Amino acid sequence: MRKYMKLGLLAAASMLAVSPAQADDLNKAIAADLPSLMEIYRDLHSNPELSGEEVRTAAKLAAEARRLGFDVTEKVGGTGVVAVMKNGEGPTVLLRADMDGLPLEEKTGLPFASTVKAKTRQGNDTFVMHACGHDTHMTGWVATARQLAARKDEWAGTLVMILQPAEETGEGALAMIEDGLYSRFPKPDYALAFHDAAGAPAGYIGYAPGYALANVDSVDIQVKGVGGHGAYPHTTKDPVVLASRIVGALQTLVSREIDPQDPAVVTVGSFQAGSKHNIISDEALLLITVRSYGDETRAKLLDGIKRIARGEAITAGMPEDRMPVVTVRDAEFTPATYNSPEFSVEMARLFETRFGKERVVQSKPVMGGEDFSRYRRADENIKSMIFWVGGVPMAEYQKSQTEGTKLPSLHSPFWAPDAEKVIMTGAEALTAATLNIMKK
């Protein structure tokens, strides 16, 4: 799923105070650790693993957390890792990083580019690449764990640091929750994470109070017909024509049934039918992605898809036993990510104080998806926030602004963030936020 940050203006003035000495101390500490962190980053980048198969990755980082003094549990929700550090009375804070790579061949030209090959769940051979920057997330997670373990005299409470599998398939967060994340381990009062951004300069921070990312639904429509010879269409019921009508009618769902100020997307990503020029097939298949924010809008879209599919089939004269079959893939549903508004603004003000107002910008919600949403959805009393950290090297970003050159997106085989700046900024922001929440 594609995720990005669009820069905007931050209206709120800073109200939190961080002394220059405190900010400089943390920044210098992470900078001093950067050579070691970059070794970890390059190793993770060179050795990506597909969703649900993050065995090597989990073992490597679990060992790092144990070395720092965390109580570590592996194989939570599959390959997930939970690292707990208790440090007296205080709030419980959950920090999350995702671990999985993507099934595509890397074309960045980096000297440590991935050449890993694996098999998909369908048994197909594929290259694997960290094309969504999860390697920067994990390395920032390690940097944060190191700083918080070294600064136990500055905070009180319980730290729960998790490494999540299968974010790209939308399965990992739910799997960890269903495997007892909130019952076997301390339940968080706060949850935080960051994601690199392919549309913002390296080192910039973006945030969105309220909705930040969308509901994501995958819908299949099996369009049935009556096949036959292409020369005698009157003896058939053509599913290609019917499916085409359905595709056209689906465009009215957003344009004519949803409030124009309520964002929504219905995209037919795949239309599969037939095998030969002169054969009318007896079936067509539509694969659709549906994006929304609110539950009511989501229900309208999904119900509308079912109604349109059936209505067009009736218009085409399909008998009842040949009605389209609409399947909403509930197992692949990712709920909308909602950043607790007041908490997000508070953290943004903290970041402003630390990084400067010019580097902290309010961004618009996007229609991409992110299963970080699950952690708050499982308990709405949890205050949560995911924020963006820009990853585009500054020279490339400026060139795109002045010359209109296109930047590679997340999930592109060419995506190569300025890893040092992403890791430094993400780790410093996560550490500072945690210290602020858990300060003695």
C-alpha cells in the first residue's frame, strides 16, 4: 500500500519546553551510535523477509533487546517479538516497528542492495526487497531501545517495544493482539510508531491529528454468464459486457452517493475474463480496492457494490442462479488509522521544540492503509499516534520541486531513503516522546 506525506503549515504554537541541553544530549547520543546502527540497517536491508516469514529478522532484533535488559518473548502472533522493560510506577507505552519486506526486485543500485529470493504463499519465486522502509523503522526501534535502556533514571513506568510481522498483508497487528498482546503483556496507555515518507525531505516530520490513513477493503466480484461462440452472441449471456457495466456503474458510488467532503475510493484493480478471441467466456472476475475513513461510509460503499452488481445482472437478464457473487475479504480488512487528536498535537509541539517548526508539518490524511490502527481499535482508551519521517534526500527533493522530476514512491524498486536521517529523526522523536510521556 502506498503511503506518503504532503507538506503543509502547522498552525499551533509550541507549548512544551525541552531545554537545548536535553535536546542536544539525545541527538549527540544517537549520532554517536549511528555507525553501529547503520551496520544493523545495511544487514536488514540486504536480508529482507516476506510477510509472516520474518524469522531471521525477529531473532536478530530479539537478541539485541535481550542484551539491553528487556524481558523478550518471541513468536507472538507468528514471528512477532514483544520486549518489556519495567521501571517502577508510571504509564505503559507501546512502541512498534514492522518487519516485513515486499516481493519485488530491488533496483536502487545500493552496494548492499537485496538479492534475496523467496517463494510467495502461492508458491511463486520472487525477489524480496525492503521497498517500504521497514528496515529504517526497525533500526530506529533499536536506537530508541538503546537510548531508553540507558536513560532509566529519566523515566518511570513500563515500556513495551514490539516488532510486528506482516504489516504489508494487514495481518500482523491483529495476529499479535489475538495472541494475547494485551492480556499476556502489560496493556498500553499510549502507542507510538513512525513511518518513512517518500514525498517529503529527509528528516522532516509530518503528523495528522484524527484520521491519518484509511479503511482498506478488498472485494472480489465473480460475474457469471453463459458462454458460447463469439460469432453467435445471441445464444450467450456475456459476462464481459455485464462486468463492464458494473465497472462503469461503480464510478457513481463515490461521485453520486457519498458526500463530496467525505473521502472515498473505489478502484477496480483487475478485470479478468476469457482466453480466446472467438469465445465468450462464462465468467469474469473483478478485483476491487475500497478506501474510506468512517465506518458508516465504509458500509455504504460495500453495500453499494453488492447492490450495483446485482442490479446490473438483473438488467442484463441474468437468471437468479447466475447472479454475481460479491466477496468482501474480511481477513484482509485494515481499519482506518486514527491518531488521538489532543495527544498528536501535544507530540507535534514537543517535536517542534526539539527539531524546529520548519521541520514539523501538519499533513493531510491519505487513502493508504496501515494496520497500526489495530492497536487503538482494540481499546479506544489507548492514546495513539503514527507520524511520518521524510526520507527523500534533500537534493532530490529540491530537484523534484524545481524541475518537476518524479520521485520514486514507497513500494518502488527504486526507493532508497536517506536512511541515516530517517533513523536519526525517527529514533530521536520516539525517544523524546517516550521520555516526555514517562518523565519522572
